[in-house]
Amino acid sequence: KYLAHHVMMCVDCHSVRDFELFGGPPIPGTLTAGGEIFDRKEGFPGRFISPNLTPFNLGDWTDGEIFRAITTGVKKDGSPLFPVMPFGEFGKADPEDVKAVIAWLRTLEPIETNHEKSKADFPFNIIMKTLPSKANFTKRPDPEDQIAYGGYLTTISGCAECHTKFENGSFIGERLAGGREFEFPEAILATPNLTPDPSGIGNWTKEMFVQRFKMYGKDYVPEKVKPGDFQTIMPWIMYADMKEQDLEAIYAYLKSLKPVENFVEKFQAKK
């Protein structure tokens, strides 16, 4: 449950987010039932709907079929998953962590849904068939090796998926240097630089980094966001319950990276 809710963020993408509130927290009743839309407005080549993870949808999947989908991007019927699902990153996980998530999925109550089918635009509907790949599993590092452990958590948390520039279905920027844009009705949001350059987190202390997450913990009540007001794609409320030790390890790993200068305008209101 910890991995699915607060590290690998399965629950964040496989729920419907309420972007009328700051940070887009999941709408109660939709957690794990899927239905979140990823489409052309956000730079995706098509319209993709996150699937239902409850037994209503996965009840006839074997553990092995779910494991294959998570780590290689191949569905039960052999067709490819769209890579908004970070199977490339999950394929670098410790198999025991993936098995733990599957064991948790098996405890969920069924939630009945009727989502539309995802559809990729041409030519990406052909290209995406080439994307599933063999997993390259790793062993979860000892937390005492803080940088290695932080690197592992950064990978399976999918940080690079959002914090790397992305256009037309491909990553084109320096890894973790930010700049990926997400279009909202009233503004364009861009992800910040996470490298230790002054344009990124170069001036952040460990305490500042951890507190940035923890301020959105259990006592935080998301504010309603008016049209044109600052908003973020970052699911702060989900990440806020990550263990302090894990956040500190991620910070140590990010500070070990090569600094990349990339000043990002995080919020551009539309005129």
C-alpha cells in the first residue's frame, strides 16, 4: 500500500484528479478505479484513459500478467500499454516491490466503471507497438547507501517522467532538468528543474526539500483554485506521506547529479 499510494503513485494516475483544488487530489470514490484522462492538451499523441485497477477489471488477470504489464508494458491480450504508464522505470524495480504492489491490488474491493477505450493517434498507434521491452530488474539498495537508495526511489517514483522535457511522445531534454509542459484551460504548467544547479534545487537544503513535501500532510486542506490562479500537476498530497528517510535519500541522490542550467517558468497564465 505504501508503494502504491506514496512512491510508485499507482493510485494517483489510476484515480480521477480534482484540479479545481490545489495539486489535483484524487476525487473520493475514484481511488484505484481509473478514469484519469491523458490527451493531446497535455502533449500526448492521442487520448488515453487510466484503467481500473480493482478486481472489476483485473479479476481475470493472473499475478504474472499484472507483473508483465507493470514491468514491460504488455497487457493481458498482448497489446502495448501507452508509456504514460512508466513501465520502463518500473522494469528497473526490485521484483519484490512489484510483487508487493500486486499483493495489495488483490485486497481491493471491486469498483464498477465504464471507461472509454484509449486511442493513440497515427503514427504513434504503430510506434507504441515497438515500445514494450524486457525488464531490467535491480535489487532495492540498502537505505544506508543513501545515494543509491535515493536513485532507486527516484526511478520507481517516476520523477523523470514529469521532470524531463517531453514533446510529441518523446523525451527531448536532460533527465530531471524539468521543462515538461502540461496544458490546462487557463494556463500552461511546466515542471521545475530537479538538478543541483541554482536554476534547480542547488540552493535547497535537505530540510527545505523534506518540508516542501510534508507541508501537504494529513492536516493540509487543499484550497479551491480560481481560473487563472497558480496550480500544479505535482500530486503533493500523495507524496506528502512518503517516509522522511525516503525523501532525504531522494534529496541526496538529486544533489549528486550533474547540475543542468534550465530556468523554467512553472506557470504561464493564458491571456
